Amino acid sequence: MKLKRWVATVLALTMVILTIPAATIFPEGPESCAASFSDVPDITNEQAAQLVRDAFEKYKAQDIVLYAIQGPEGESIYGYDLKNEVGVVLLGDYMEDFYKDVDLDKSLVDWYDFKNSLFYESFLGEDGNIGFHYSLLSQDEASQLQNQYFFDFIERKIKTFPVAGEYSYDGAVLEYGPQGESHICYRIRVPESDPTRYDQEEYYLPSTIYIGVDDGELYRIDEDRFLNTAFEYTIKNYSTHFVYPKSLPVPDFVKKTAYPDSSVRVRKDGLYYSMVESKYEGNDDNVKINATVFEYDFKKKKPTIRIADEVEVVTPNGKKNEPIREIDYEAFVNAKSLKKVTFGKNIKYVGTSVFENCKNLKQVKINKGVRILDNNVFNRCKSLEKIVLPESLVDLGRNAFSDCVKLKTIRLGKQLDTIGKNAFKGCRSLETIYVSSKVWANYLRNEKGRKHVGIRANVKIVKV
């Protein structure tokens, strides 16, 4: 069968190196500085086979490599820097610029900093600018990614190349190289491989390899991907192109501008803290990234919680103490063991339903800087009897204290601008509410206003 003849005997190239003397075809290196195709000397098939072996050995000695894969599904670019332990992934149609002007600083590039176990993921913002956020890589994740995308890549390629010396020289062609330079390459046809590969569901067979005449470097591999299933048998063509940049560090601007995603978490004193994009930006403190109280530790079930003022997190520029400015939505929801909470001094935003249905929560001490208590924040906290809201508070959300059936007194700050609908609905024990003249005028001076926020007619309103 013609197809089977085309895919005769395959063995690992590493066996070739062990069994065939490594004498170089060109003791001084390949013919150097070929000025034109006419200057390229013809080579024998044995010389071609030796060139392939030497090219792979040179490739494996490279510290920095970028390679682009072209196939029916599209294009992708990968790279690694062994010295700095950096990996890079660039997905999209960039082949036109791959050799000439791939600006990694201005592309949707994902960076892997394996040395510091950080992954920088790129995104396109609403303003059209490229941004980055980072997450932490576990040791297992880092090792798996290194092997999958970078360090084992060429070894997998090598194993598809046969040992046989019947590589055939097929003339010289022009290939692009680093910095857009044109390189004259030997085009070498790969001999037939092992037909037993047809027993596999998926396999790759190389067809052509391109090696630089001047430098003996590997520049391109063409191969066929075979898919053998019960329903169909397909062949897809792929090309892998290689360039060798001088350096491939994670750009400084990526390190400086990247913000952590919610997977960057710290466990401390009965809470999980994480880093998030800010929900609140105050006029005095234009915060974009905050540390946040992410979640109550339901395993420890501590009844008394003191939210930290700051938490130490890993950043691209080392460890850093970040102020805790927010409590994330539903962070304590349904925490039945929780009885007392004291806010840290830096909290400014308390998210939706943070303490909802904390049935045994009796005491809450809120810091002076809080500006927003979002919807349902203390909804159904049925043991809460008294609370003082800070003067800094400007926004009290819908149903904020609804069904707090034991709440007797509450003091609202003078800066409060907004009280959401039914904020105090179902507070059947509420006796006294202390408010500023501003709040009284906006919400409580008539029956309609009191009904809107859920305050019963018999509640005593004291203007302070």
C-alpha cells in the first residue's frame, strides 16, 4: 500500500545519536555565508541525514527559542527562555509579523514566570488597551506547563524522525530567520516511517525539514497529523517555524501593571483574603486593585473574627503588604457560628449579602472609613441588636437590615446620601433610629419616605 510504504520504520533520533558516529559533515561547520542559491553546494543523502542530527543537537543547546505552529485550526506562537525560566504563548494570526516585527510588548501575550511561579494572562480592555492579570502557579502546574509547551516540545518532535540515513536533499530554499533576516536553507525530505503508527488514534509524521546553510540551525519542520477514528481517517498539514531571539524576559511593564486575579488567596485568622479589581473608587483614593476578604473559613468556624488591616501577598515584584479595602459579596453568608466581627481600619466597601443569614451574629464594629454597605448586607441577621454606622457611610443598599428581628437601635451617619428600598423592613424590635437632618429630610419626614425604607410608624426618630 502506497501510504504504508510512505510510513515505514520510525525510531527515536536519540538512538541515532547513540548508534551512529557523530562526525560532522562539515568539520568547520556548514558552508558559510552562501550569497545565493548558486553558491549552495549539493549534498548527499548521508550528509543530509547528518545535518538533521546536528541541527537537532544545536536546537537542544539553545537557551532561547520562539516557535510558531501553522495548521488548519490557525496559528500559535510559543517560546521559552531557559536561563530566565520564562515561557510565552501568543495565540492568533501573527505569522506575517512572526519573523519581522513580533512586538511582544504590544500583543495579547500570556507570560509564564516559572522561577517565581507566576502566570500573566493578557486581556483586551474596554478602552482597546492590553492589560494583564496574574495568578500563582503550583509546583505541579508549573512543571506540567513547562513540559507540555516548552521543554519537551522538541523531544516529541525528534521522536517522530526516523533513524534511517535515507534523508534526501531537495534543493535550497529561502526561509526567514530572526529579526526578519532571510536565510538560505537546505530543504531535506524525511524518509518513510514505521507503519505500526497506524494503530494509534493520533500521530504526527514529519515530511520536510529546513536547515540553515550558513549556520546549521533548524528553521522549519513540515509534518502531517493523522487522525484515525472509527468513523473517519483524516490528514492535516502543519508547519513549525523557529527563530532564536537574543532575550525573552517578562517585560517590566507587564510586571508593574498586572493585577492579581481572585485565585491569589491568603489564609489568615479564620478568613481567606484575595486580590481583586476594585469595586469602589473614592475621590481621595483612586484604588484600582484591592485586597479583599474573600471568604469565611467555614472549616475553622471561628465565632469571633477580626478583619486584618492588611495582608501579605505575592506580587511580580516580590512580597507586598496590601491594605484590606473590601469584603467580597457573600463572604460570610450563612456562617451560623459567627458571633462577633470587627472590621479592619481600611475597609471601604462591603459587598452584597456579606453577612446575610448569619443567625447568631450579635456584634459588628464597623470602621470609620466604610462608604458603601451593599444590598442585603445584614439581611436576616436575627441576633443583631445594635449597630453604629460610621459618619463616612454614603450608600446603604436595599434590604441592608431587613428581617433583623432583634435590632433595637441604629445610628446613621451625617454623610449618608442613599438608603435603599426596604433597608429596615421586618425590623420588628426597632425602637429608635438616630439620623442627621439631611437623612430625615430625604427619607423620614413623612409616611411615604418611612415606608420606602421599611421603618414602622411607631419607631422613634431622633435628629442628631
